[in-house]
Amino acid sequence: MQHALILTKNMLTEEELVKKLQRMNYETLCSTDVLSRLKNPATGAFLAYFQWVLFSESLCNQEVEEILEHLKGYPLIAVRVTESYPNEEDQVHWRELGLADWLVRSAGFEDMRERLSVLRNQHQQDKQILSFPMENLTPVPTNLENLFKSFSKTEKKVFEYLVKAYSEQGVSSRKELCDHLWREGDTPSNMSQLSCLINKLKRKCELHGVTGEIVTTMWGRGYKLSDDFYQQWVQDAQNSNAQIYYTATN
């Protein structure tokens, strides 16, 4: 059974959403009180009970940003409930903050069921990020070889492309990355998936003890590895078996 937490400022407006989730056999808690308690360290054990957190449209963007920052490191699928689906630029911004997707409140039961099913499958493929439930949220420092081994095949292809691009043109455009990853190129769906992959790379780096900025978003241009991280990566590669860093593309 899946467990979902709805964060809202008005529980009465969430009745239909709760009913839809319950029809899908999601055990659902709708709460306004949890909002004021999230910064308390004691909430960690409570949050570990859930696989999903849904942000009501009654929350302003700033509140959602602050909560997403607090939830970093938790194995939660974060979803924003909205009146309409956001544009591509907003999708990129929010996915990089940790949001997985959006649910349009007026959507029917079947549409919601299928969208959540896709998100759940994607999340299960990435379960190696953290175990569930988790007891320790403190990243354990490790070398970059182990970090690379934790990447999925697609994540390795993204990372390797960023490493290669750094020494050539610096910035990797989103179109170039999509063309590199998928035969159909930069479709809206692939653009959204790319944002998710970049966010997963950042999370895995953080969880492996990598500090500081890792991937920089160059608005209107694409993505670029930070100078400090690239130098750290090159130095580590020179001290280990460099061939392991290119298994995904060769």
C-alpha cells in the first residue's frame, strides 16, 4: 500500500483528491498542522512513513520551495496540485528544486491513476539513492568512483556528456543532451525527463558527500559542471581506473 501526505491550508478543498487517492488504495493523510512542524528534526521518523507528498495549490510558491529544500534526502515523490499544467520553463525550474510532477485538480480519476503509476515506476528504478525507511540522513563521504557506480545507465550517459563537454565547449545545451540520449530528440517529454535526470545527479552527488555546486544551470543555454567539481573529478580519475568512467558510451 502507498502512503500519501497532502499538505494544504484548507482540508475541505482536498476532499475530491483524497477520494481519488483512496480509490487507488493510497492511505492518505491531509494536514495543515504538519506545515508548521516540518522544520522540527523529530518529523523525520514521521515523514519516513510516506512515499508521496502532494502540495496543494493553496500553498504559495515560496512555501513549496522552502518545504522542498527541507525534504531533500527523503525518499519522497513530491507532486504539486495545480489548476493547469505549467509551461516548460517552469517545469525545468521546479524539477531542479525536487518536484517530480504536477496533478491538475480537474483531471479525471483514470488520468491521475496513470500519471501516478508512471511516477511510481520511475521512482522505483531510482531506489538505490536511499533505502526506505531511512534512519540516517547524513551523507557519508566517499570517492567519486563509488559515486559513478551508483548512477543508472542513463545518468552515466548524461554525466559523461557533461564531463566531455566541459573540456570542449563548457556548456551542454538541453537539445544536445536530448539528442544524445534519445532517438526522438528534444520532445517536451524528453526535456522534462532530462530535468529529472539532472536533479537525480545532484541528489546522488550530495548523498555521496560531494559538497558545493555540482551542475550549474545556464538559463537559456543548458547545463555545465561546476569548475570545482570538474577539477575534483579529474584528479580522482587520475588516481583510479579511468576506464570505468566511460562504460556507458563506449
